[in-house]
Amino acid sequence: MDRNPFIYVAMIFALTPVKALGDCTTVKNVDNAIECLLDKHPELSISEADIEVAQGEIDRSSQMINPSLEWLMNEAQGSNGIANEVNLKHTIELGSKRSARKNLARVQKNIQVLGYQKVYNRLKIDLILDLYRLRQIEHESEVIEENQATFRRMISQYKRIGRMNPEQEISVNIFTMASEEVRLKLQKLKNEKEKILSEFEVITQSVFRPKSNQLPPIDHNWPELTSLQTKGVLQKEAALRVDESTKNFKLQSSEAWPDLSIGPRVLTSPGPQGGTLWGAAVSLNLPVFNRNGGGKQKALAQKRRSELRNSLINKRITVEAKRLKSAYNRSSESYTRALASNKVQKKHARIHKMIKRGVVSPPLVIELHRQAIEFYEALHQQELEAVRARWLYYSLFSNLDSKTVLNIGGKK
């Protein structure tokens, strides 16, 4: 299962935008905005650094052990000179330990590459949902501000009467409380909006407030999710984890072999009887008490665990795909049925005309406006659920770099 690392390097370049977009405020549409934010996202830079670290581990694992030089000097017996002994040893790692370390490091790098793809998918989905939510917040804020203006106008009308009867005073108090309630709702939306914008500021290191053309349009087209048979990031990562544990077991097995140090030995002694002697020095740890049985047992247990996890992830993805597809169908159908944009707007406008004519009682005015807010909150929640399910579904089977908001649902 060891794969060519150049394939994964090519994946990184495929995921990384070729042309870095400078100022995100100048982009033309939502997909360009997402591309710009991803291009600047620090978490992707961190993931790229993790891949560089993994590449460094491959280089480190390929290193050979440096030779050792030993020089001993002793006073020669029967002579005033110094006897010298020089041993030069080169260490040979038996059991193919260096090759096993390198193979393991390569698999771990491939896992880091998949980690980059996983982060990319997660960030892209988060950005898409944030941009959808910003558009929804703008709409909900408009509805709330309109309600607040209606309540204030009603309060002003009552106060112009002058001396009010008890019923009119109660009406003023009711509208005052309703106005305060919508003010709190508006403040909550502002806080939510600022949280999203502050995250954009962290990403771009500048103020980025998306314009209307940079936000996702209202989805009127909800195509059926296509069934995919390809393996996504999670399945590939789980399979690589099995490969990693297999390579680790081979490494632990190779650690049972000792290291052999061998090289020339030179002896020099002074005096008439002295001279230079050449020989060989050999050093070998005898595997008598330890053959790394504990390391092999642990690696075998890790291999078993990774195989079980791989099986679980494959089963879970099959079930999760069905759940996301059902959630998408339910939410998109509910959203489409509830939307009926023209009818909703016409009904809303007709209610306001009746309120201005004074034919609607104060409690009913407040209830109608509360229902309008709750309707759009529920509508937007269904939209977000459908969008989230759609993108999570595709992330189970593919990378999201080639998919855009405008080509899988949203239309300008």
C-alpha cells in the first residue's frame, strides 16, 4: 500500500490555488471569495508545514550512523614511549532497520497530506456556511428593524392622543416591551455577525466585510445528490493508518536485530620490540535477554486496532452518507415549500397595510411580527441544514477543491 509520494505532492499543488488573490474585497462572487479566504487561511499554512516536517522525518530516517573513532594511549611497558591503539568502526544496522524507518516515515507523510485535504474540506464547509449565514443575518436584521419601526410608530401614535385610557396605556406598554424584545434579537444578530467577520479578519489580516455579490444567492435549485463510489479523505486516511501500523510492526521486528560495528584496528608501540600491528575490531550486542518482544507485541496490537477502526469508518461512512442524503432531501424540500418568496412578501406587505389602517389589534400586531421573525429563522435554519448536509455528503467521497457554490445549487 506504499504509494509514490510524488502523487501526494501533486495533490497539494492541485488543492492550492495557482494564483494568489490579493484583496478579497475585490472578488466578483462567492466562489472567488471562498478561494481568496482559503488562499490566505493560516490553518492551511500550518498543514503545509506539517507536510514539510514529515518530509524532514523521511530525510532523517534515511541517515546512516556516523562512524566512531576510538584512540587509546597507554605508557608502554619497558619503554619510555607511548603505545597507541586506534579503532575505527562503522555501524551496520542489521534487520533492514533504516529501510523500515524510511518506509514508515513515507506513510506518515502521506497521512499528513491527507490531513491537509481534511483541513481544506473542513475550512471550506465552514466558510460556505459562514457566508450563507451572513446573507441570512442581513435579511433577518431587515425584518427585525422593520418590526421595530412599526412598534415605535404605534407607540408614537398612542402618545399623540394625549391623555390615554387604561387600555391605550396597556397597549403602549405592550409595544414598548415588544420593541425591547426585537432590539435584543437584533443585538444577538449583530454579535453573531461580528463573530464571523472577526474570523475573516484573522484569516485575511485585514477588514473583510463581504458585499452582496460575494454572498451565496438564495438557492432555488436543489439538485439530487449523486451517489459516489470513490473513497474520500476519511477512508483513505483509515487505510493509511493500517499501512502505518504494518510498517511500524516491521520496524519493531527489525529492532530485534543487533547493530554490528566493524572496522580496522591499529596498534603502535615504541622501542626496539615495538612496531605497528594491523587488525580488525568487531562489536555486536548479543540479543540474549531482549529481542524487542514488547515493542512487537505493542505494534501488533496497534495494527489490530487500526484494522478495526478502518472497518468501523467504512461502515460509518456508508450510514452517514444515507443520513446526510435524507437530511438534505428533507431540509431542501421544506425550504423550497416554505420559501415561496413572492407569496411571503405579498402577505407581509398586506399585513402592514392593514396595520397602518388600524384594523388590527395591538396583541395581533405583535404576534404577526413575532411570527414573521420566527418564520425566517426557521426558513434559514432549514437552508443551512440543507447546505451543510450537501457539502458534508460530498466531502465523504471527494475533495472539495473542484466544487463551487454556484455549480452545485446556487445560481445567480
